[in-house]
Amino acid sequence: MFLQLKICRRIYCLSAAICFPMLFTRSCLILLLFNMAAPWHVGKAQTNSPALALKARTGNPYYLKQSPASEFAHVYLLIQVTAPAATAQSFRTPVNIAMVLDRSKSMRGAKLQFAKEAAHYVIDRLNKNDRIAIIAYDDVVQLVSPAKPVKNKQKLKKRVNSIEFNGNTNLSDGLFAGYEQVQTFYADGYVNRLLLLSDGLANKGITNRFLLMDTARRVNQNSHVTLSTFGLGAGFDEDLLEWLADWGGGNYYFIEKARKIPTVFKQELQEMQQVCIQQCRVEMPVPQNWQVVKVFGSPYTQKDNTLYLDFDDVFAGQTKTALIQLQMPPTETSTLQLPLYCTYLQLPEAQLQQAAIQLPLQATANTTQYLAAFDSTVLSHIVLFETNQKLYNAIAIADGGNYDASGIAATQLLNQLQAQLLLYPTDAMLKKQFDLVHNYIGQLALAAQYNEYQQKMMQKNAKHDNYRIRKKRK
């Protein structure tokens, strides 16, 4: 038993360094190890239809009174929204989409041909209730087929086949044209989404990343048109396309080989046609004098003392997760109720629904009670999101060509994850994160021998795998 306690203390030294620096003493970990996950607080809308489930839990239902702000001031909230599962009677959600295809010179040959095949696949699986626009862009935008109901599929595919490569990459004008077309037939109850494919850097029109991201954010929040992005090959800006999808409320895909384009678009279309929750937003009033430190897993905005999490479209059976880190003032002594309010449209009727939860947070002067109450489910998510961000930072170091420094950072992270897996041995996502870091370290050891193409593909693969873990996508 004494040996077991010594091992546990060693585990703690590594694990606390990730999540809770200065939070525990060495002797406190045993209390943490034996704590079971607390039950979820669940809120559901008052509806006769299968409803979205809003679930939340705190990292600890207690906080210590009159404690130094540097040690005990942080509060974590884990929030999940889950759409009802699909059934045999489930409807197929209609879509109102714009496919925006890069046709710059770098798309010549197989790339453009497979992009056309993807468009054909999408067209073949739409019906007269769906709307589609086809747009191609290089230096300028070509409206191949304006937004309209899908009636003559052969005519649509013939127009797609007329697209030819030419010029540079005016991504911004392609983006704006796609938004304009989707808004032409915008309707609640439809998946209103832009699908943007690019294989190159934005080198014409607006090229500033932050202006493009802000456009995606504003259109999503104000007009409820979402954006999914598809990066092809080694030449595109993966950070930009990932951020556009994040703030645009859609998905990001890295397509390594052109022949995979139709397969990836197939996945995106299948998910769109299963969307049963739209415009999903969780609102949390932030207590006075509290601060929002970080939000993981979801785009968010803060206006005055209210935090808004945008989960947007949710397809049948899907769960979306966010983790909020708050800092309370050291003078806080009251027992609190932290409210969460969720609003969304329930399909197919597009009816506005609401759900709410109150999360209790009690003050205590009992250190033993406080340390025994940590929630293992929340703690494992803190580890996952923090290590995911640390790997992103390590990969960014390698973007600058400093593979040795990136390897050092990734190796430190691997050691921390190895310790965490002893605490959470059944956590599949943490195991995926560990495997990704381990594999990336192996690639970094060879990176100096890679040619430029191989180095770029190494970076894009690692970032995309890390993104999928953060989003918990299969």
C-alpha cells in the first residue's frame, strides 16, 4: 500500500502541472483518485418531440472561502448538447447550399476532375426540395449555376463539367459570392451552408486571415449561414481554413489526395441531411466581478456580463462539448447558482425550444471536503483540451522550421499524457491524443530529411488529427 501511495504522488506531480498548478499538496491526490464522477445536471425543452439534451457539470461543486486567488480562484464548467438519435422514422433535412470550388491553375488535372465528381455526387443525392448553387473562383468569380431548386440534375452536372482551371486564388470573393447565393433561398428548417474547397493560399482580394474569419463569424451569428471548408493537398493555409470553419459553424476537412474529395463531401452531405437541431446557443450570465479565462471546444462571444456559446447545427445523435474556465474574485463567499440557458430550433418544424440548468456552487472552509469533491469527468476534459492546445502550439513551432524545439515541447507533453492515462486509463480521447503526440514525435525526428512537400503534409496531417480530437469527430 505504501508503494501505491508513492506511485500516486509521482503521478500527481506530472498531472497537476497541466491542469491545476499550486492547487493540491502532495498528500491530497488520494482523495482525488477515489472521487467518482458526479451526476450530470440535465435540462430538456418542454416538447412532445424528441428533444436536445443540455447537460452540464462543474469541476467541483465547492470552492474554498477566503483562499488566495492564485490557488483556488478557478471554476470549470463542462457543457454538452446532444441531439436526439435517429430513428427509422427520422426525416431527411433539406439543404440550401453553395459549392464554392477553387479553379485556379494549381487545380489543373486530377484535382479539378475529382472536385467535379464531388459536385456530381452531391447533385445526385439532392431532390426538388433542396437548393444548390455552384460557384468557381480563380482571380474572379464564375457563377456556374445560381441558387435554385434541384430539378434538372443532368443540366447542373453539365454546367459543373464546363469549369476550367485558370488564374490565382481569390478566396474572399468566392466566399462572398457563396454567402450571397445561400441567402437567396435562406429558410429555417433547411441546412443553410457554404462548402468551400481550396488547394492554395488566398493571394487575391482580401487575404487578411482575421478579416476573413470575422466575415465567417458575423454571417454565422447574424444570418445563420454556416461554413464548412475543404483543404486539398500541400499548398493551402490550413490554419485559415480551420478557423473559418470554427467561426463559421461548420466543419474543416484536410484532403490529402485528390481521389478522396468525393468521399469527404459524401460525409459532409450525410451529416447535413441528418441535422435535427439548428441555431443552438447556450447563454451563461457571468457573476459580477468574475472573469472568463478560456473557452475550449466552441466558438463564443461575450457581451457585457453574458457569455454565448454557439453550437449551431447538430445532427442526429451528435454530442458537442465545451469547457469554460472562470476566475472568481478572492472575496467571494456566497453560495451561488450558475444558470445556463439553451435556445435552438427543433426540426423539421423549426420550432424555437428552450432548456435551462442551474449549477450549484457552494462555499466551504473545509479543505478536505473541497479536495474530495473534484469531478473526474471534468478533470479528464480539462486534461484533453489543455494538452490538445499544447500540441497545437508544438506543431506551430515546427511551422517555423524549428523541429528540435517542437520535438522537445511534444516530448514533454507525451510524458504528461502518459501520467494522465494512469489516472484515466479508460478515456479513449486521451488515448487518441497520446497516440497522436507519439506519432508526431516520430515524424519530427525525420522532418529534416523530408522534402518541402513531405514537411507540409506532416504539418497538415497533425493539425487535422488534432482538430478532430478537439471536436470529438470520428
